[in-house]
Amino acid sequence: MKNLGALLRHIHLNGPTSRAALTEEFGLNRSTIMALTAELAALGLVREELPDDVQKAGRPSLVVSPESEKVFVLAFDVAVDWLVAARVGLGGVILDRRAAVRQRRFPDLDDVVGTLAEFARQLLRDVPGDAVCVGVGASFCGMIRPHDGTVRYGPKTGWVDQAFGPELERRLPLGLPVRVGNEAHLGAVAENERGAGIGFRNLIYLHGDVGVGGGVIVDGKRLGGDDGYAAEAGHMVVNPFDGRPCLCGSRGCLEAEVGESALLDLAGWPHGSVGRDAVASVVHAAERGDQTAREALNRVGDWLGVGVANLINLFNPGVVVFGGMLRDVYRGSAEQVRTRIEANVLPVSRERVELRIAALGDDTTLVGGAELGFAGLLADPAEAVSRARRPRA
């Protein structure tokens, strides 16, 4: 069973792969690989086909491909300012999606769950008759209790102990459990498996929404902590003496110094300016020569660099990835971040670390939610298929 799941995971992450390549990758003999791929095909998870190029001499090795159109999960992304739902096929292919603006009227559990449930019904209407849903995963902008998907604390949304996972599960027409994770934790997994962090065993992911979240990959595994609340990088204190107040009750937290409010306030943007577009507009203004915007970005970038330097010293990652609105902030303040790293990181830790922008763009956390939905299938393909549900809108 372990080999079956590992083989399916490889195909899920790497796409169509020949039997010969799988034999080499897993160090198993050809008959064992053939038996495993045949079992996955019998479960309806993969298909085996001749390669496109069959002109070469000798017997061609069959190519094993994921059944992306027939095997899928529902993935959800709940951010401060938007809601996204998608049908994601095995192999990570986004087959269909729905999105809506989320108004900042918090807390809003019933509105969020109602919108996502309606999106799910729309996504399921045009699903092929032989397709199955094998899981449901959701990314949420807050601290999540892993075992039941309860939002313990969402400082930017006013959510405290809100039963998001159970309520969404109750409203979906599938009868499958809803697995929920913190957006930055899932973003770290997504970028490590499918984005800017492919090939790195140790990774730091920083996600900017309104605040700042963090996800850490250590030796190929996500760092969760005792209760699942690890890597709250946004609440690492970087400016304890005259820091800006943070919604968590502290002062000088990383997210208080580099988040949306800090940048817009320092840039002198009009009261009421919020969201990703407002943050991007400050960066664009700085690029066009606006001195106030440039000074604001420099200051925010300096504090971001302090936070990144601390994280590099703590975890010695191979790569630091900036996602969400921090893609724009880092793009406009890379010099300040690198200067802080040069000044404050131990030489042995900074000599090889790379700084990158999230390769999956705005889909990073959505893809992370999808991977959470696929986790059960990849752990035990046969059991997950037995529990899979034919979609009903």
C-alpha cells in the first residue's frame, strides 16, 4: 500500500511518466511497477498508453498518466478580500473555478459558507458522469485547528472559534470530510511541490494578505507544531520599542510593520484604500519616482528584511518564497531585504539561500488547499476511492 500511494504521488506531482522511468525512480523491478500501475488503473486513477513517439527500436515503455478529468477534489481559498472555489483534477490541473469579492464585514461565517457551497454546486453541474470527487480541501486566512477545521483565531476577520470546516461539510452535497489548513502553511506546501520551491528540502514561505503568515518546510515536511499553529511569522516581534500596534495585542509584530496598513499609512494613501490593488499602486508609484511611496516601501522593506533575516538564522532554508501581496512588496524593496540579510544573517546561512517570488501567483493558496484535499487519496488510494462520491449538484 505504501508503494501504491508513493507511485500515485509521483505521477500526481510529475505528470505522465513512463513505466521505465518509474522503475528507475523507485528502484523496483519491472513486474512490480507493472502490478502497481495496473492496480492504479483498475481503481480508475491512472491510464496507461503508448508514448507519442513509437518510432524507436525495441518495445516501448507505456506511459502512466493521471486521470485528471475523472478524479478530482474541490478546493477552496478564503482570503480577507476574496473567495475562490475550484475543481482540481488529479495531477494538479485546475479544471474549473468560481470567485467572488469578499466584503470586509466580519465575522461572516454564514455568508462565506453559503457562497462556497453555491460555488460547489455550480462546479459539480458539468462534471462527467464517470468522474468522482475524492476529497475537499480549504485554505483559510487564520489559525486552524487541524483535526476539525475550526478557525481558532482570525485577527483580520474577527473570527474566533468559528466552525468553518464542519459548517462547510454540512452544506456540501458530497458527504465527504472537509480538510482545512492555514493559508501560509498550505502555500508553503504548494510552492514546495509545484512552484518556486521545487527541489528544496528546506523552505520558508511568507504570505501577505492583509497581514503576514508563514509556512516552514523542514527536511521536506511542513512544520506544524504541537497543535498546528506553528510558523506564525507575522507575529514575530521585530520592533519592540516603538512598533506599530498589532491586532493580536502586541506591538511591533512583523505584520504590523510590513502589512497592508503599514505600507498604505506610510505612503499617505487616502483613508479607506485597502486590498491588493492599493498595495500594488504604492509599488508602482515608487517605481515612477514618487518619493513618499519610495520611502514607505523602503521602510517596510527594511522591517521585512529583519524578519527574513531572523527566519534564515533560525531555519537555514535553501529558499525564501514571497507570496500574496508580499510579491509586490518584495519586488519593490528587494534591495532593503537583501541589505538586512547581508548585515544580520550568519555568513554560513546566507551564502546559499535564494529569495524568490511565488511561482503559482494568486493560486498558491488555492493549490495548497487542493493538495490538502488529495492527501487522503495519496496516503491510501484504494480506501479513498471506496469513499469517493459521485458528484451531485
